[in-house]
Amino acid sequence: MNIQNMILTLQKHWSEQGCILMQAYDVEKGAGTMSPYTFLRAIGPEPWNVAYVEPSRRPADGRYGENPNRLYQHHQFQVIMKPSPDNIQELYLDSLRALGIDPLEHDIRFVEDNWENPSLGCAGLGWEVWLDGMEITQFTYFQQVGGLECKPVSVEITYGIERLASYIQDKENVFELEWTDGFTVRDIFGQPEFEHSKYTFETSDPEMLFNLFNIYEKEAHRQMEEGLVHPAYDYVLKCSHVFNILDARGAISVTERTGYIGRCRNLARKVAKTFYEEREKLGFPILARKEQNEHE
Amino acid sequence: MSKRNLLIEIGLEEMPARFIDDSINQLASKLESWLSNQKIAFNEVQSFATPRRLAVLVTDVAERQEDIHEEAKGPAKKIALGQDGAWSKAAQGFTRGQGMTVDDIYFKEINGVEYAHVKKFIEGQETAVLLPELKGLITGLTFPKNMRWANEELRYIRPIKWIVAMFGKEVIPFSITGVAASNHSKGHRFLGSELEISSPENYQDELLDQFVIVDTEKRKQAILSQIENIEDDNGWVIPVDEDLLDEVKNLVEYPTALYGKFEEEFLEIPEEVLITSMKEHQRYFPVKSKDGHLLPYFVTVRNGDHQNLEKVARGNEKVLRARLADAAFFYKEDQKLSIDHALAKLKNVVYHEEIGTVAEKTIRVQRLANLISERLGLNAETATAINRTAEISKFDLVSQMVYEFPELQGIMGEKYALQKGESSIVAKAINEHYMPRNAEDSTPESDTGAVVSIAEKLDTICSFFAIGVVPSGSQDPYALRRQATGIVQTLINKQWSLSLELLIGLSLDLVDESGILKRTNKEVYEDLAHFFGLRIKHLLQEHGIRYDLIDAIIGSGLRNIPGLLENAHILQVKKEELGFKESIEALSRVLNIAKKAEVRGDINPELFENDQEQQLYQEFLEAAKQAEEGISGSALYELLTSLRPTITEYFDHTMVMAENQDLRQNRLNQMSALATLILKFAKVNDINVK
């Protein structure tokens, strides 16, 4: 099964479970969790079921397209369900069956893995799912997002698309994976992988990036004061991405590192709190509608 | 009385393997004490656990609680009865409180006074009526990490999926987070199916039919014997790490061990890296040849049966190959790192925000190590090696390999140092300076490693005390206690008679120079001395030394640690000997009176008034001379106790606290001088000779 069909299969599966299918969010981010469809929507009492593919940038993992297992940018298939359904593990295993992975022919395990993203004030408990020893999915019950307790709790399922594909297609090298008939990952991403690696490690201008961080940070605060959560959050994401490039470049000392993470976290917490307040002002419309439907 | 078996099974989403053993023990012991408190008789509590369930089976549980016969004491007779002979309000209140009437009262004398009493009889209730209370017991289990899910308020180890609660064939009615207790359980996630438990005693067998081995010990044994089969079939040796085995048994419900291989060229990576990669990341057991060489194979335990084992093995091989390719990459990259470049990088690595960088710490450790080396009078070659080891001891922290596998710090340091042309003494000492790494680990073997290890640990302890991070109760996040014990153990194993007080002082002064002290040097020093005193006390306790002897030993100061231990053992033996009491009493008299001396001066023999003073003086001079020459241990003990008759004579004829100022001062001077000598052995006046 090529990657395109994997994505279609997962989309169909989760669509059938009542998830809204969405497209990737258009600001750079390090993980699907940082998309506002997850980070913001996991906050507050409103139900939310969604699935989307998220291209995720990890500057530090850039290897000029030479390492068979590491990518500057990889793809995550992200599912969020709030509140977490009782049969979520079964729904997940069904998605593997849909991908042609028969649990009886493999060794599938849920191995403890607690997830934490300090720069976003997030914490969750759950597992990494192992397929014959390979971690193919992060499975997390969010406990805290943006420093706020989650109530109800969302469950997040994150499939590592390339990892899973390398297993399904039995390829040793991620660049040889078939995206669709006649097109490999290298065809599509080979050049950008090289260029982004070169940019991250060699040609990026740390001074400009530090400036950008400050500018983005300031703008995020300014928009927050206007009560404009989404524009503010876009700038938080930009801060985070710039920080990741600087970090990969080795331009941030360990002492400074804590400071920058702290600044991102403060912003994220502020955004989270403001988002909650804004939804509250609106009367948590999705929850209200659901309750009304249940009454009728 | 008739009896039934009781079964409770909590079905959960996969629990963290590391918490399962403690959790099931907790459930079993809480259930056992609940039954005892409820006075419900039972025979035995058996416990079972898998990643998806915690279960207990209690055999022969009584149908009813035991009846209770109890006597309750009320007011004294003269209060219970009014002057008119009628029952007073107090008596009525008493009986009402006991659920009885005044007609039940009888009198009984206690210490010559008559009191009102009633005999209570509480009839035992039916067990079946009480069992729904187990709901509270189940929700009351505590776990190291808890979570919430969906809309539930309960915080628990993982979401509850099903509950089996049966008293005999009867279901105990209760529900938790919307899950009603029943007799329905679930088998293996993939191989088994849902099942109805026919009766508690059939629990194990019926689950085995559904591919679940519920007994943790049986799963462990199954894995072990499967591993042995693989060993026999292939002529391998598979060293089984007990911790790993315990974890693996709790990752599976139905284990099947299998093996896979990896490319031989990966064997060029250091063995430790390969083993860590297999164990820590993949929970694989590494495979060795009969002569102890690592082989390019691994053993993993699948949660399932024998179907498609080949496919599972291929999958695992693929994962390991990617991991090892990563390790090989890091190893190759690290070859480019020079020690000088690594040391420069350490200037940017923060050790602790309030303590400073690793580079700063390293400089202190180097200075301290050199000071220790001087005190020990080690030869020039060793002194040079110590200086170099301390200087580069942390260089591997910035290597890619240690970044990826932090537990390999020091181990990679040794390998890389050798490759980069350091001497084998220095390379080995870099590894050793982390020892002992845990309670079971040994102390450094080489002098170089031992000195740097002591310096490094002392600096860590002093630095944390300096910023106010002092272990208390269960709070010891930087394992300072273990490190202090490591220092003490190293001194003992090396038989280095360094004064610990001196070492603490040297280290603290270096930390003080770096300007991080939050309190005065003196306050921190006292805390440190107390802290190390407790470590030594603990050590002496482990050696079985009597408590008052320990006080006497520690009371004389934390000087020579191997000597302390030796002296403690001497006292422990001598205390049984004839004359011990008298000797200790005589020496104690000297210590007790010496305490009264405020200033000590020289002894002036011209001020002696009697022969006994003169005699004691002569013997003291001889003893002091011997002590100066370095006698210690048994010889010192014998020397001190040999003074007993002279001391006794002295006190019989001499009034130390004489009227005459000069005489008194001179005698106190003599006592002080003698006390100093005695304290070289122990603070003997702390010994209990009554």
C-alpha cells in the first residue's frame, strides 16, 4: 500500500467514526499536536472529533536527505477525540486492520509512554504502540493543555506515516517509500530535505532569527491583548519554529534554552486561557448544540 | 459454616509494566485487611496480574461475619444510680449510646470502684451484603501515576474496562465509572475472546483457554524456559537480566520468546552500546557465545503464540537495524570530536542553574582531586594521571552517543579517551569516577579512579548543600545519600585514612570560592558533617555495631574512616571481655573532667603534688609518643586500657578541681592532653557500661 492510499484509508476509517476530516494547518510546526485543531480544541468542555495529516518540521532531525531514517519534515496522521471514547483502543486496532495489518500475524503492544511538551504546557499519559518492536503510533490521553486541566479528556492518536509505511512497504530507506504509483518520497521531498538541512545547519542567520523570535513574540502578546486568539497563536507557532531552527543550529546555549522555552510556554498558556474565555463568552456553542440535539 | 470463593478482577487498558507488581500486591493486602477488619474468615488470598488486569482470588470466605461479644464500661455506680435508687440521666445516656436499655446494666468492680457495664452482642452480617463495599477498596488503590479519561472524575492507573466480582457464582453488585461488575472477563486481546467465568476457582484455567496466563510467576517461568530452549537449540548463552525479565513478563499476557539477528558489521560498535540499545530501547535480551562474546542475535518476547513468528522476527530485526545504524552513525560522528573541543563545549553545558556549568564544576573537581592526591602522598605518575583524569572526566557528556544513551556516560569516556591517545590509566579512571553507580556497584579499583570519584562526589554534595538542596525524608532527587555512601565505601576499600572532616572542608572552600554559597560556610559545614555522620552511622549499623558504640565512634569526629570502622569492631568484641567496664569508666572519667577545661596549656611537672600525678604523666608521655608514631586500632586500645590502674590511682589521690588556680589549671591541662589521646580512639564516655 502506498502512502497516498494509507492516508485515504485512515481518513475513511476515522471519518466513519465521526471525525471531521481537515487539511494540514498552514503554519510551520514541530508536531501535529501544535495545530490549533488539537492544541486549542482540546481545551474546554466542547466535544471535538477530528482527523488530519500534519507535515511536521524537526530542524534538528535534518540529515541532508542522507540518513535512511531521519527527516527534517515528516508526516503525522493525527486523530483527536473528545471526550475519549470507551472503545478507542479497538477503533485504533481496526484502523490497523484497515491498513492490512493483521494483529494475529504480528506483535502489537501498548507500551507505557507519557508525553510532555513543556513549551506548550502540555502533559498526557498513554502509550507508544509497538508493531513488532517498532513504534508506529503515539496514543495519549491529554491531562493538561496550555497549563489547563483537560475536562473532558481528549485522546490523541498520532501515526508516524513514514514509519508505518516503511513497515507496510518493507523498505529500509524512507526515501524509497512509494508515495503514489511512480513517485517516491525522494522524488517529492529529496531536494527540500537537502536544502532545509543546509539552511538549518549552515546558511541560516541566527541574528535575524533571534530578531524574528522577538518580533513574533511581541506580536503574539499584542494580538492577545486584542483578544484575537488565532492570530496570536499563529505567532506562537512561528516563535516555536524559529526557536527550533536556532536550537538545531546550536545557537542557543543550555542556559538560554530554558529561558526561550519558558517564553514559548508563557505565550501558550496565555493563548490557552484566552481561548477558553472566548469560547465561554460564546456559550461553548458546540457543547450547547450537542446538548440541544440530545434533548430533541 | 459454609464458605465460598471470592474473585475480583479489574480489567484495564494496558498498565505500565513497572507499576504492575506493586499494584497487585497492594490490592491483595488491602483486600486481606478489609476481610480481617470485617471479621470475615477466609483461607488464602491469591493474586494475579497481566498488563490488562489485576485480580485476586480469596478461598473459603465465610458466609457471615463473626458475631461480636463485647463489654462496654459506663459511669461509676454512684453516678449511675440516683440517691433514690433510680437510674440517673448518665446511665440512660450510656445505654442509649450503646443501643441498649438500663435493664441490661450490671455492675463490675474495677480498682475497688463499681462501674455500670453492659454486654453487647453484635450479630455478624452476611458477607454478601458487605461485599459491595469492595467498590471503595478498588477506587482507593493508589498508583505512582494516575490519569483521568473521558468525562470521569476518577483518577486511576489506566481506564477501567470491565470488572469481575463474584462471590461463589453470584455477582457482587456495584459499578465504577459506569462499568458494572459482572462475571464477564476478556481473554487475550487478539487470540482470545470474551468469556463468562463459571466460578472463582476456575478463573486461572478459563483464562488460560483464552490465551492469558494470569499468574505473573508462571509467565516469568515460561519465558525463562523458552529462553533456555533457544540457548540449547543454538549453543548460545543468554544472560537474563532480572529487572528486564520482570518488566518483560508484565508486557505480555501470553509470552512466546523468539530470536532474530543483526548484521555482523554492527559488532564493531562497542558492546555496551549494542547491549544498551537492545535492552533499554527494545527490551531485547542480548545473546552471547559460550566464551562470552556478544553475538549478532537477540531474543525478544512476543505477546502471542507461535503463528507467524518468522514475520515478527523480521519486523524486529528491521527496527533494531535502524537503531544500530543510528548508533553506528553517532559512533562515527564522535570520532571527529577532539577532547579539547569537547571541553570547550562543556563551558556551555549547565550542570545546575544555581551551581553553574559542567566546566566550572570540573575545575573544582580537578583542584580538589589534586589536593587529595597530595594528602595521600601518591607517586608522581599517579598524581599526573589524577590531574588529567579530573580535567577531562566529563568530556564524553557532549558526545552524540552519551546524548542518545545517557547511561553510557563514563563508559564511552573510557573508550573514546583510549582512541584519542590518553593513557589506559586515565581512560579507565574516567569510567571509574562514576562508581559506585548504584547500591550494588563496586567502588573504583584504581587509585586514580578512586581519588577523582571521591572529589567528584564531594563536590556534588557540597555544591547542592551550598544552594540549600539537602536530602530530607524521601526527598533526595540528586541521590546525595548514595554518593556520600560511595565516598565512605571507597575510603574503606582503599584503606585511606584521610580525615573526612578535612575533605569536606577542602571541598566546601572551593565551592565557597565560586560564590554560590547561600548560607555561611560554617552553617553549611555543620550540615555536611551531620549528613556524613548519619551515613557512617548507617554503615556501622549495617556492620551490626551496638548503638552506643556507634555514638562513641562518631562522637570522636569523622577522621580516618577505615580506622573508625576498625575501632567500632574492636569495641564490639571487647565489650564482652572482663574489665571492659572498668577500663571504659576510668577513661570516661578523664573525658568528663576534661570537658571542664576551658583553655588548654602545657603541663608543668613542677606543679605536681603527688606521685600518682607524676606516674600518669610518665605513662602519658610514653603513650603520646607511640600515638605520634602512628599506632592505632587494637594497639591503641590496649595502650589506653593499660592506663586504667594509673588513672584510678590518680583519681584516688588527686583532686583535679583544686582550690589553687594554678594547680587546678595544670591538672585540667593534663586531663585535656590525655582526653585528646583517648578521643583518637573513641568518645568512650558515650559507651553504656551500666
